[in-house]
Amino acid sequence: MNMSSFDVGTGSVQKPRKTQRAPKSCYQCSKKRVKCNKQIPCQNCIKRGQECFQEAVIVKGVILNDTKFDLTEKLKTENEFLHEKIQRLEAKLSRQDVKSMQSMGSVVNRDYVDKLGTGARLVSRDLLPGSDVIDTDTERLTSAKLEKLSRFVTRDVSRKLVEFNLENLYLVHSAVHPNSFLKEHELYWNDNSRPKHLNYEVNLSQNQYLWMAIWYAMISGALYTLDTDLESYLGLTSEGYFEMAKISSLVSLECLHRGQFLRIPNIRSIQAFCVLASCFHGFSGIHLQNSLLSCMIYIGQSLNLHRLSLSQAESLVDYEVSCRLWWILVVIDFLEDVHRQTILSDNFQTPIPRNISEDDLNSGDLNVTETDEFTCITYNQMIMKLSRIKKSLYYEDNAETSKFTFNQLNLADLELLKLQSTISNQILKLKDPKRSTRFAIFLTEVKLAHERLLVNRMVISHVSKEKWLSEYRYKCVSFAITVISKFNDKSLPFYFKKYWMTSEHSINAIVFLILDLVLHQSPRGERSYRLKLINECINILVLLKRTHTTVSRGLRIVEALLIMLQQSGRSKFTNMSETAEISNTISALKSTPRIYGSVEVKGPLKPENEQLIFKNYDESSETILNDLLQDNNWQQFLEWINSNSMKQ
């Protein structure tokens, strides 16, 4: 603003004006437009008997001639100037097309980057956020549901489900000490002074409610990932298992509430959350998980879990379990970056848990030596290290990937490769791994391949299209094929593929391969191989549609892309078997029911069916599903990719 700094009559300070240079004449001479000898006081002011001073002005954000200007106002003005300058610089940087890469002789094709990136980001971020479409009837805990669960979960059933969880899912959550929890489980069922299931008539202590929250979370996770042997023993349908698993998760959350986890910090609250995290994506959705995560991090900090030190530990079990709990919170925060920014910084001191066997853990020796063998904690240790790499080098707190530097992404890929090599060496030492170890190996290989696919795909924002195609494209294709091949492996138990992460990563890999087939030419044999892999993977994913909302959503996107591939491929695919493969896969997807909560719709989704679905959900859930069906970015992406592929 071009305003005077002083009041004419009193010389009191007002808002200084901005100018290119500070005036040398005094204020009174400048105002009267007479010659000043530029001394303070000047000759003219001495003759007139007036106060002599120079006008305070702002020059390049700094207030000069400010002898009468208030210090607070001065700092405030300078701060505003610096803030505006930072905003201008950030805007200028955002408009640049990665000019740092021009020295390498490469020019980024923004249209190619933006459109190709849109497809991958929509699927991996906005279209697969978990079970956000909520059927309010199934989300409500009622007395009838409690009664149904109590009749189903007898002592023997409970024991088998808990043992299954500790054998197969412990490697994911590491939330309890298995031997200790099994002992507590026996004491719980031997105690005849209280009911064995939650009801609305009996009040329990905080610790009792929180232990039950862990127990019901164990039951829920086990029912969600049952193997065929346990399915045969329990004798329910797949829908029956899913219903019981969901009720168990609701009861676990109810026990957390009754255990006053929001009022009284207790480590059992974190244990229950970490166990539930293995199946949150199937039941409660990513938003509830993120809300609870904030609470659990606060509880963990209240209990000083972020400041653990081996030198101050008194019990090996307590120390290692506490370290594992804290780092599970860190992993969820650093890896689950959909729709939010990270909560934690990396300034905590708790070390990554040591890779020690359960026998060594039970020994109680605080100075036990860490092993280089593959143990029950190895997978979690890998995930913890991976989360730290992601947080420091390529954490996505929004849909943009161009904010990462080329060097960051290359370093991230190198660190992931080192981690992959370390794990591979540990796997090679295994002679006859048990089933739970095979599960850990499967999750490890899928996760690392998916993250390397993600990192190398991001590089497209920093190099020319030609450079990415020649140096990075086939790396991405290879990683995508690895993810799908691992998922398709028929020698693995089917329950391995029920874990939410593996199905989501498989869908992301399928999307990348289809986009690559649409946009780029590939040899006939290579095309046929990829289509066969995609078809096999989809046949497995179809079996998960009823219990995995993310799979149901993802397959709808895959169907749209396959139709696009079919249309664009008429000039590419001279092999009739390839065309038939695509047509058969599309027909299979169209013929399978589409699941939305408790609503089942067959065939293409039509407006009248949308009304049938939407009336079962609240307003926010309707918006989410509506965005999935009508999102303009998604429609523009499909239109662009169709026109782009036709030009080839």
C-alpha cells in the first residue's frame, strides 16, 4: 500500500509504505518539497523548530528509518513479506517441468506423465481406500448379534481360532506374547465367576474389558483369514465366517470403549488395535483405522513407548513386545498414507525390534544375540525398515509424485534392493519352512516387489518418456509380473491371499500391466503371457469379492480397462487367442455379482440399480460410491487413454 508512515500532525507511527529505496531527505522537507541537507536534524527543521525525522519505509521486506516504528509491527510486516515471497517461489517451482533433468538431455512429456499417472494413482489411492461404503445395519452391534456370536464361539472354537491367529497372523501384528496370551486364555475360560462373552448386564474392570478387546480381535482376524482345515471344522459358509468375523470386530471395538481407552492410557488398548489392524480393511475401513491410530499414538506416547531403551529394560518380553507395538503404529502411520498426512515424525528413540526367535524371547536374557535367520519377527522387521525408507524418500501425502527428486527415487530403489537382498539371503537358509514362515515369505516378496514398482513408476515424472521407456518400463513390468505371479501360485494355501495387502497390490499390478499394454507395443508372446497371468489373477480375486470390498471396487476398474484394451487392441492383437482371452475375462467379470455392503447387483451398474444401492448408505458413503462411478478425472482418463491408444 502507498501510505505515509506518520501522522502529519503528531508524527505517530502508521503503516509504512513499500518503496524501492529509503529516502535520504527528512520527512518534513520531503512533504514540503524543499531541499534538505540530509542531516538529522536538518537545517530547515532547526530553523522552524520542528521535529526532524526520516520516513520509515519497507524496502525488500525490511523496515528502514524505523526509529519510531514499533518492534512488534516491524517483525509482523517483515514476516508477511517473507511469507508472500515463499508463496511466490513455491508457485514458480510448481510451474516448472522438472528443469533439473534438462542437463541430462531429457524433456518430460507432461501429458503422458499426468494421464498415465492418473490411472495408477486413482486405483492405488482414491478407489481402494477400504470398506468406506458402510451398510448401517451391519455396522450396528445388537443383542441378537452378541447372542449369535456367543453360541458360535465356544471354548474349543475359541482355542482353535486363537491358536490359528497366533500361528499365522502373529507375524503381521506381533501384538502379544503368544505363550502368555494362551495362558491368559485358559485362565479366562476356567474362571466361572463371569460370563464368557460381552453382554449388557455385567460390568467388568478396565483390564478385563481390554483383554476381551484383544481376544475378540484375535477371533475376528482368524475368521477373516480361515484356512480350509479350520473351515471344515467350524462348518459355516463363507458368508457365515465373514458375518462372525465382522461381529467379532464390532465387539472388540465395543470392549475398547467400555475399557475407557480414551480416558485411561493402557498398553492393552494398543495391543487390541494392532491385532484389529490385520483386518480393518475388510470391515471398518481406512478412516476408522486412521482415527484410532491417532488415539493409539497418543496412548503410546503417554506410556513412553516412543522412548524405550534396552539399557533401562527389566523384562525381555515386556521390552520387545513394547518395541514391536510402537513400531507397528509407526508402520501403519508411515505406510498407510491414503487421504492423510503422517502423524508421527521420526524423532522418537525406540529402536526397531531385534530379530530374535520365540525361544530366545522366552529365555528372558536381555543380552540375547540377534539372529540372521528368518524368524516370526523377520517380516515385521522388514516392514519396519521399509516404512522408514518410504517415509524419508517417497512418502505420498497427496496424489502428486513430482515433489520427489530423481535422486530420492533412485536412492529409494537402491535401499529397497538392499533390503530385498538381505531377506533373500535369509530365505535361502531355510530348509523346510513351516506354513507360517511361508506366509511371511509370500507377504515379504509381494510387498517389496510392489514398492519397487511404485518407486520406478514415479520416476516417469522426472525423466523423458523415451528414457523411462528404455530404462524403467521393463523394471516396472517385471515387478508387476512378480506380484501377480506370487499371488497366482497354486502351491500356496488360499488363505495367504485373503490378507488385504496382497489382493490390493495384485490389483495395482494388473492395472499397470493393462495400461502398459494399451499404451505401448509389446511382442506377441509377451502380450499373451501377461494376459494369461492377468486372467488367472482375476479368477482368484473374483473369489474374494464378497469379503473384500477393495477387490470388488478394483475389479470394476480392471473391467473398464480391459474393455479399453479390447477396443484399442484390434489393431495390435493379430492372435485370436489374445482377443479371446480378453473377451472371456470381461465376460467373467460382468457375470459375477457386484457386492456393495449387503447389496448384490449382477451385470452392468445402471441408474436404477444405483438408487437401490444408495438407499442403504448414509450421505458420505453415497458420495464415495458416486465418485467411483462418475468421477470426472477417471472418465477423462479413460477417454484420453482410448484416444491415445487408437493413435498408435
